[in-house]
Amino acid sequence: MVKDEIRLLLSEDLSPYKLSLLVLIQIYLNNKLPITQLILLTQLIENKLPTTPDSLSKSIIPSLDSLCQVINDEATEKLLLDCVWDITSIEYIEQNLINKLLECVKAGTVLSNDQQQLPKSGYKLVSSKSLFGSFILKICTAFASLKFDESCLLFQAFTEFRESTRSKMGGRIQETVNDDKDFELFSKLNSTLETMGISNKGTKLIPAPKYDLQQLLDNQIAILENYGTPTPQYLKDIMKLMVSPDSNIGRIQNIHFNNLPSYHYLKYLECLQSSNYNGAVDALHQYFDYMVSNNSKYFYHFALISRASLHQYFGEDEKAMDAIEEAISVARENKDNSSLTYILSWLFNFMNNKPELWNCQSFFNNNNQTQVLDFLKKKSKQLSPSLYSISFNFETLQLMKNGRSDYINSLTKSMFVAINDTKPTFIKSAELAAAVWARIGEPNLSEIYNEIAFELTDKTTDRINISIKSAFLKFLHGDVENAYQALEDLKKGVNDHSLYNSIHVRSLLMLVKIYLKKGKFIMSRNIVNVLLNDDIRDIELKNELRLLQVEVEMCLENYTQALNYLSNIQSNDVYFQLRLAILKCQIFINSGNHYRVFTLLIQQISLAKRCGFQYLAMEAIVLLWEVLNKTESFEDARKLSTEIMPQVFSLDNQELIAKAYFRMARSWSDDKVSLNYTEIAISKFEKCSNLILMKSVLKFQQHLARRHQEESVLENSIKLLHQVNRQIELEINQSYN
């Protein structure tokens, strides 16, 4: 689209499209509109047709042909086209459409039965307070206020609007010379301008009502947020014309709105999507320049919050903190508790993911997180159920991080408030519930909450984020292969760079875990080193990467290096501290320092149970079981096994169950039943694709087979071990190809 070829016709609410809706209303009042089309007509007037990425492109500047496609009824379409193509002049519109419709509008809210129909014309009457009546009055009043040149511009736009349906009239419509005197005068004036070198030929007149454009932009903003769908180029070009100082623009109804604020917000979202920092900053500043000029006190807070969010998005934490500090000061100065509560909620969420920033801030003096959280709960209860529920979400996370056992109380309160509020509030609580139950060790319940959140959300980006979190929770629970495949499938349908990167980093973490199971230790280390050089801002993701780095060194038997990496990891989250301590115990066990871990393991088991982290408790107990076996405390090991096996099964973690059977085989090594336990362990490790542990079990199985003189078992075990070694060798060689 070239700017010189287009002329915008700006108006408050008048347009050829609105005139065509008046024609449909006239058909209805004349008792000719099928009843089935009545609901559609009301939706068209209220502009409440469902908005999708496909429908948006058709509704940017609607033509008469696109309106016919929406109607999708041959009889109604014929009635509409006949009426529209009967219009030959502005005078015809005034006499046969505007004036006749005004006669049908009567003052009052409700009309009696004897007032429903005019005896002479046969037209129905409508109340001025009704949907049709108010629409008629609005458009007809605007039409009556047009000046001569404005009415001619509107009629020119109307003729272009209906041109797309000329072929549907079957050749009955021919190019005709307009005999309207006013239009003849308008044409002569245009001819005079042409002789002076000012020609208007070859330009396309596009009507752009202010209300429709604003609604169109709002719809596109929603679509960009929900689906990630780019703005249609046609709409971009129109908006560029509107904000350009030298654009070719005509105006009617004394309209002036070259700069719609929503256009700048739309540009801001597009720049965010394409990671264009400078463009996002400029667009955001322009958006709030216009908004603040209308209501400075109200919008200034949200301008600062948006600026803080922008800096957070691009990893500029200090600038984000500065913007939020200013927003808090403004809210306090204006005694705006509602804005202050919202700002503090944003801040608490931000600092929850960046705990190191808490000591850097200066605007809370000596107040700690607990005091700020208490303030949030107190104020949000009075102001907003949504913020009140979010406050309990924050409290749940804080209690879990601090190792308190009463976090379920806060989660229950959050769910109770959320279920009585809006869908987005409940979705956030359901997502948190999924994470909490995963930590507790209830994967099935966690998956249910994730499914609930996924089903309730309408936004595509939110659905993708929920799917990412769901896959990552499966990964943390040990279901690595399925989690990895889920993310790989998810990547195929994602175009957004930020979302794709989020998925890709997590899938690489899972790939490292898969490689460790297959003996590809060097390749795993290379991937971890590449990821460590990336600027990963997600604190949970960064911690998982550091843990993997320790695991890689442990698998390579670099135990000193693994312990050094472990000691450099800092966290104030009790759950993560437990995982660090359990991994430390694993390193000591693998390096042969069995007696050093007794006390440490007992401490972790006790703490995990007190916090309700059942999965971590079982993981630590299985390690304790291994220590008992390696120190030949078989009687204690057997007692432990009978106590914990039901709990191990309840966690539904196949790899943990396989490890438990391996421990049972060692604990009952004097009995032939131990061979059965090794068979089960081998089968489960094979399903988990864990070749390294499968190899360890096979070696032990051969030891048991020789001990109990089971030749057939020994023969099969040797054969299978050879296959496993061959598979590991192939996997390693494949890494270098």
C-alpha cells in the first residue's frame, strides 16, 4: 500500500458501513428481514461478533461484500444490495433513508401494541431508548450535521464501499451519470482543482470512524496478547497514515484524532514480541504521553509499572526497581491504596524470583517480606478479591521457601477466594496448586490442577506457558522422556521468540538428563557449559542448571569438582536446599564415604517430612537404604524396605521404584528372591531408558546368579549386559558424529 494512493476519511461515527446497517434496520422495520437475521443485526450494531485472528483482517475496513459474507443469507443479501444500489445521491439518502427512519423513532422506553406500527407507511416503530432507536438517532443526527463538502466526501466513500458487490447485481448496474445538482457542483469544483494541478483521481477514500478504529485496535491488542498473531499490514499502514504529519486525510464531523493511544500500545506489544528494546521504550512513552495528558494522577502509576515490566522483560533489574520505587512514592503521595496494593503485589512477585534484590531496595527501610505481605493481605481484602487471592499465593510460596508446614492453609485460602472471583484469578491459583502438589509428591493431583488451568485459559500464550510448566514438573518428578517429547512437540507450533527460547532451554536441560542416563557424559557437560554462558534469568531454571552441572561431574567421577560446584550454589529456598543436601549425600556415597552421610541424611529426611515434601523424603530414605546395604547392615535395610515400599509405589516414579527394587536385591542377596528383584529393576530401568543403572543391576545380577548357581540367569544376564554395553558405546559414538 502506497501512502499517496490512499486518502483517509476520519469521522466520529459516520461511515458507509454504518449507513448500510441503517439500510438493514429499515428492511427490518418494513417487515422484510427474516427473523433469523435479527440476532445477527443486533450483533453487527453492537460490534459483538466473535473476534478471531481470521475475522480481524476482514473487519479492518469492511466492504459491502464482506458484510454480505457475514450475513450469509441469500434472501437478506438480495434485499440489502437492492436497497444500497438504489441510492443515487446524498439527497436520496436523506429523503428515503434518514428521514423515513427518524419517523419510526418515538420517544419513550416502551411502546404499546397500538404504537408498534405506522398506519400509512406500514413501518414498525421503535423506542428512542431501544438499541435500534438509539443507533438510528446517533447516525441520523450525525448525518444532519454534515456540511456540503463533507456530505460529498461521505457519498464518494459510499460508492467505493459498495463497488465490491457490483458483479453480484448481474450486470443490472451500469456506470451512470449522477444528476444531483449538488454533486454536479462538487464535480465541477474538482475539475477546477485538476486544471490547477491538484488532482484527486486515482486515490482510494477509506472511511475510518474513531469509535470503530479504537475498538479495532483494542481487538488487535487482545489478539496479539492471546494468540501472538501479528498486526495485519493493512491496519499498520492506516495507522501510520493517521500519525503521519503529512498524511492525506479528509475529515467530517470536525473530528481530530490523529494519535490514538492504543496504536502506540499496539506498537509496544509488537516490539516486545520481536525483542526490540528501543522501539518498545519509545512506543510505551508515546502511549502514556497521550494517556497521562487525559488523567495524569490515574495513569502515572501504571505508566511506571509498565516501564518496570519492560525493564524486567529485558533483564534490567535495577531500572525496574527504580521505576517501581517511583510508582510507590506517587501512590503514597496521592494516598491511592488501590494502586499501592497493586504495585506492591507486582513488586513482591518480582522479588520472589529475584531474592537477592531484597537487600538492595531502600524504600521499605527495615520492613521485611513478611511485613509487606501482611500489608498486602490486609489492604487487598478490602480492595480486590483477585489481589487478595494473589496475596495468599505469595504467602504459600514464602512459607514453602521458609520450610513451614502450614503452606497448605494459605493455598486453600487462595483457592477459596479465587473460585469466587474471575477465571484468571482461579487459573493462577490452580497453577500454584499444581506446583505445590508436585513438590509434596502427588504428581497425579498436580497434573489435574494443570489440566484445569489449561482448560480454563483462553490465551494461546498462557496455554503454552502452562504446558511448559506441566512438562517441567514432570521432568522434576523423573518422567524425563515424556516431558522432553512434550516440549519438542510444543516447539513446533511456537513462533514467538521468547516462548520458543523458554521451551528450548528447558528441553536442553531434559536432554542432558537423558544423555546422563545413556552414558553420554562429555556431551552432557558441553551442553551444560553452553547453557551456563546464556543469560538465564529464571531463578528456578538457573538452579536446575547448576544442579545438572554437579550431576555431570559426579557421573564423570570428578567428586571434588562436583562438591566445589555444589558449595558455590546459594539459595534461601528450603526445598532447593534439601535437594542440594541430598545430592551432596549421593556424591559421598558414590565416592565411598558412606559413614559421612548418616547424620546428614537423617537430618534431610526429618526436615523433608516436617515440610511435607514426601518425594524428597523418599529420595533421601532410598539413599539411606543404599548406605545400609553398602555397610552390610542388611537386617536394618530389610526392616526399612518393608516400611517404605508402599510409599515408594504411591509416588508413581518408575525410576525411584526401580532403584528401590535394586536396593531390595542387595538387602536380600542371601536369598534367591533377590534375582526376582533384579529382574524387576532391570525391566523398569529399561523402560526409563537408564542404561547406566541397568548396567549396574546386570553386573550385580551376574554376581547373584553365580552365588546361587543359576546358570540360565547368568547366561541371559551376560548376553543382555553385552547388548547394553554395545548400546552405550553406540550412544557415545553418535555424540561425535
